[in-house]
Amino acid sequence: MAQETLPEQPAAADAAGTAGTAEADAARTARPAWSVRLRRGGRAGWPRILLAPAGGLILWLAFPSADLPPLALVGVALLTLALRGLPARTGAWLGFVGGVAFFVPVLEGVRPVGPDAWIALSLIEALYWAPMGAGIALVTRLPGWPVWTAALWVAQEAVRGRVPFGGFPWARLAFSQTASPFTPWAAVGGAPLVTFLTALVGALAAYAVVAAARARRGLRLHRAAARPLAVALAVSAAVVGGAFLIPTPTDGKPVTVAVIQGNVPRLGLDFLGQRRAVLDNHVRRTHELAARVRAGQLPRPELVVWPENASDLDPFAEPDAYAAIDGAVKDIGVPVLVGALVDTPDGQKVENRGIVWDPRAGPGDYYVKRHPVPFGEYLPFRSLLTKLITRFERIPRDFAKGTRSGVLRLGPTTIGDVICFEVAYDKEVRDVSAGSLLVVQTNNATYGRTSLPPQQIAMSRLRAVEHGRTILVAATSGISAVVAPDGRMIYRSREFVPDMHVAAVPARTSRTVADRLGAAPEWALVLLAAGAVAAAARATAGQDEGN
């Protein structure tokens, strides 16, 4: 009898298990669908949902003011792990989440314009990470996915730096690597190549994590993970080690230069109302420089650079402004690059100029800013926006767009001038790299003591290496700087103090590989990203049809 009852015991157990499963299914069915999705974290799952913003936040710390470049690799790795293998739509959503976590803190310098402008700009910029997130989710299903992932970072930045209204290329991955082993690569392929290699090493770190996670305990299975780990380490070592073989020469004909920081009367958007005080500050500082030169306290400069907006009074329409500038230039006795706002002939717009002011001939050649800031220096959809947002009444006239590059003769050498926001754009800086020195005239008073001025200095450091040029940064209220062709800081001012600096710097004429290649590396990487996404989408569609 006992033997007869043995077969019945599993059957009873199965019946009990079936009943338990039925009860569990009934309990799950009773829960609302949204509750189940919330508990599971949707298609992505909570671990990935948390990884995406963590990656964005850590990436932010790689940028000034925190300025911890190695964290860019960690941020890219975490974001890649969060996106790897997800459906494209889920990847787009998590990409946006990671973008919000990154752009909100990295763009906090916009806060003085208004919290609404800061948050709106951050959300708009984060939208560019949505298609990148979708693309990474797809291409990480392909062999060699760290390469395609890195190319997608370049593609995202290429679009973000051009669309719309000329784009907003601030906080590119390359701009976190202005004093790191990746920096010398800028001389080979510019900022896009630095972004690519930084993202590649970060994605390789994610690749190594995936390989290690797949390896179980035991010698045989550890060997299975050894190959991808070795590949990740070898490629990363080649990228970092190869940078030490790239020449970053600093030779050149020495030129003695002076940078003037006159300072502004006070912080805030309304400081421009005190236009004469700003001009007087720069005039006074230049007279002081001349006096110290005559006293033998400073060497005599061969050229002087004033910042953007050093004169908000049009010197061609305001005789007092003209006389003040001309008197200061005559006192120092060498050409001065004067940043001034000048009315267009019809009086309808304003030109943001860098004017070569000679002590004998007066004002001569000039450069007009080619990339005025949308919603800051000109208003798209002016008639509509001024009705909706009263703050835009502070921009009564649009700034005109310049039509030629800023290569100018200044004293004994040629300079390439870019104004403020333009230093973030590859083309604008590349166009003036024929100058023996590069100049960035800027006015950061509105954004003083935020992360934006140090971020702008970081961009200038990368541009110095990219083009092999000394860069002179003149800011109304700081940060002013002199950057050597290899990216070293020769001088850096404090903010909101009057300052000046005289230095002998190399004026160079040789071109870097990045100068010769121009935009070719960027477009090649964009095409690589597009091809990888197309291949991944086709493979995914084939799998769906097969199923």
C-alpha cells in the first residue's frame, strides 16, 4: 500500500503548487498595471533607471568648476551600461533622463538670467541625448559596440552644435578633457576626436564590466572573460599612451603682449547701464599700464588686448568715448584691440566689434562677431516673444552677424579674433587659426562666479592645443588668461577685480594636423555612427521577423 501511495504524493504536491501559482496569478492580476510597472521599473528596470542619472551627474563633475576629468570616463560607462541592449524607445527615454541629470548642473551658470531660462535650456539640451540614447541601445547589440557608442557621442554633439539657431555646443565631452591624457589628441582631430576617444575609453570600461559580469567563478570561465578585458585594456592604453607621442610644440617668435581686465561696476544684467564706467575702467587700467612701463616696472608690450564690451558706447557716434579710447592707446603707444559696440549704418542693429586701434592712425580694421547668441544678442521670433516674455525687452535691437573671419594685423603679428560664445564653435576658431596668436574677447559679468567662466577657459585651453597657438583671453570682469600652445596656463586672473598682465609669448605659424583635416574627422565619425545605427536597426528588424 505504501508503494501504491508514493506516486500519488508528487501529484498532490503538484496540485498544491498549481493552486499556489493560481493564487499568486490572481493577486498579480488584481494589482493595477501601473503598479506592476512601477514596481519593476518598466522595461528598463530600476537598476538602469538609477544608472542613467548617476552617469549624468558623475559626468558633470568632470567639467569645471569641479574639474575632475577622469570622471567623464565613469559617467560614460554608467550611461552605456544603463542603455545597453534596451529597446530604442526605452533607450531614448533613459538618454533624456541622463541628459537632464547632466545639463541642469553643468549649465547652472545660466541661472543669473533667470531660473526659468536655466531649466528650459537644460531640458532642451537634454533632448539631444534622447536619440543618442536610442542609438546606443541599438548599437550595443553589435560586435565592437564601444566604437559605435563613441561615434554616437560625436554625432550628438555635431547636431547639438548646429541646430537650431546655429546650435549650442557648450559642455561637449571634449571640453572636460582640457588637462588630461586625451588633450594632445586635439592637435590631430580637434574637439570631435577628443570626444570620440574619451567616450571610447568610457564605453570600453562598460565593455569590461559586462565581460566580468558574464564570467562565473572557476578558471575556465575566467578565461572566457580574459579576451574582452584584454582588448579593453589594450585599446585604452593605446589611446592614453599614444597621446604622449603627439607633439605639442611651443616654439615661435616671441611677442610681448598685454591683457587688460578693467572690471565692471557691479554684478547683474543691468551693469550695461553703467556703460561709461566700464569704458573708464579699461581706459584707466591702460593708462596705469603705460605709467608702469615708463617707470620700468613692466616690459613694454607690442600689442594690447581689451575685452568684449570694453566700450558699450559707440566710439564713432560718441566723441567722448572716442577721445577716451584714443588717449589711452596713444599713452601706451602700441596697437590695442578694442572691444566695442557699434551701430550699423542704418541704426537698426548693433555690431559687436573687435577694433584694431593704432596710436597714430586711430581705428582701422575690425572683426564683427559672426555668431551672436540667440535670445541674448538677438531674438528669433521677436514680435511674438516680446509679447510673451517681458525680459526680452532688454534686447531692444538685434546684433548684426559678421560675414568674415577675424584674422587681423595687430602690431608686429597677426591675430585670430573670436568673441565670447564663439570659442565653443569648431569652425569659428578654425577659420582664424591662420593668425599667429588667437584672441578670445569676452564679457562674463552676468555669469560671474558661476561655472561658465571657468568652462570657457577650459575651451580656450583645448583650442590652444588644437591649433598650436597661444591664446589671449581678455574678459571685462574675468576670467582673463594667457594660455600656452600646449594648453598650460601662463596667467589667470581672479574675477571682479581690475587686472593686467604682460607676458612674452610665442607667435606661431605652423599648422597642426587638426588644422589640415578641418571638419573631416567629425563628419567621418558622424557617418560611422549613422552606419552603425542603420546596421543595428536592420539586424533588430530581421530578428523580429524571424520571431
